[in-house]
Amino acid sequence: MRVSSQGNVPHPLPMRNRPLLPGGRHRNPLSTERSSDAPVLVLAGPGPAAEGHPADAIAHLVRADNPDISVDLGYSAGAATALADALARVASADAGPRRGAVVVPLTLAPVPAVERDIRAALERSGLPGTVTAPLGPHPSLAEALHQRLAEAGQARPDRMRMLSVITAADGVVLAVPGGAEAVPPAGVVAVLLAARLGVHVVPAAMDDPGAVRSAAEQLRGSGATRLALAPYAVGPETHLAGLPELARGIGATAAEPLGGHPTLARIATMRYVEAVNAMEAPPAPGS
């Protein structure tokens, strides 16, 4: 963090521009002249399609920011605009060497049911391709969660990009979908969010009310009196309909899910690039 000479106003360090993919022997499949060779980025929205589904907003942002990437969108459940249809479009558009697909699940944590549906759809399509890790954990999610808490009146907007700000809530339960096994990975984001807010943040399985109550008791045991519930979720994952009741049960104020936050579009693109890098990497010596 740099400090300017005018009023000691902090400024973020300048970002270094790095190529998305390695140069040299490794051709950049995301460049305009090679876009026809690159796998298609297929965004997999959890659950069935619905009006206002966050996946639509995320897909729009990915397309707008990355015109050289072929992007499609499908949903892991339901008949309308299903993932299978998106993969079928990729297969029918292939010409010459099959491009294949990189499927990015639009969830923050592994959701077993969603992952099974996505992998089954890719296998049935017969396309060469891979399914990436979900969007989380990622350091940028802490800032996005902070913004949602600020919108709910539970944190001061981080206008100065300081790491620690005064919050309305003095303890936060990070509600994680996907069961108990999804909680430890989310702990990384919980630590970063706590550093930003200057309060304790405890992750807990969203689908286990007992775990959420235990997290609230842990926060109150540390002295917290005003709790907030932050959904570590894009929006359509299971159990989100019960969030208001879950928050009331622990005397907390619930923030909105991340929805179509621009951070998710950036991470989805990064997941795609990581997968393409792995596909383009030369085989290991002796393999």
C-alpha cells in the first residue's frame, strides 16, 4: 500500500499486467487469431434456469470483458437452457479438430449434487473437456462479501480500500452451502474477510442450523453482540430460501448472496485460463 503526499490518502499498489497464458512455445489460445482453436468456456449455473438467475449476469460480464473467448451458458438442472443443450451446441459448432469445452461451475464451494450433474452432462456429451474447481475459495471474494455486508448496513463501504474498517456488525457467520466438507476451504475467505472488517468471522455449514447456531455462540462467547449472516453463495444454491429464518434464529441480519457480482465473472475467466494453460502445457519429461 502506498501513501500519497497529499493528505496521506492511501492508494493501492499499481497492478502489473501479465499475460493470461505463457508465451514462447505455448500458443495463446485466447488470442483473436487463435480463438477458433480454444476450448469453449461453458458456464454452469446451479439449479434450473429462472428469470434473474445470477448466471445470466455473470455470463454477460464474461462475454463483455473477453470478446476473444467463446462463451456458452447452461444450467445443471431443469429442461430449459440445460447444460446438456449448451454442450450440444459446442459439439455441433466444432469444425476440424474438436475444440472441446471447459466447464466452470458457478458455485463458490463444491456442491456435490451440482458437481454430479455437471460431470454427468459433460460425459454424456462425448466432448473432450474438463470441469474446473468452483469459484471459491479466492482472495477477491472477501471484498465482494464485504460489499454485500455494506449494502445490508452491516459494514462501512470500503471507499478508501483500507484493510480494516468499523462495522455495524461485530461478528459475522459465513454461511457455506455444500455441507461440512465445504467449510474448511471457505475458512481462507473468512480469515481475509475478518481482516477487512476487523471483527471475528466464523464459517459454518448453511444446511446445518446446529452448526450455524454453534458459530453464533462462538462469536457471542468472544464478545460479539451484533451478528451478521453472510451467505458464501452465488444465489441459487440449495437452502438459500431459508436464509431469513436462519438469520432470525441466531438474532442476526442477513446480507444478500453475491449474485452477479463482477468479481465472480473475473474468477470464472481465471478458472478457464488455468484449465487452458494445463491443456497447453507440454507433457512432463518421461511421460
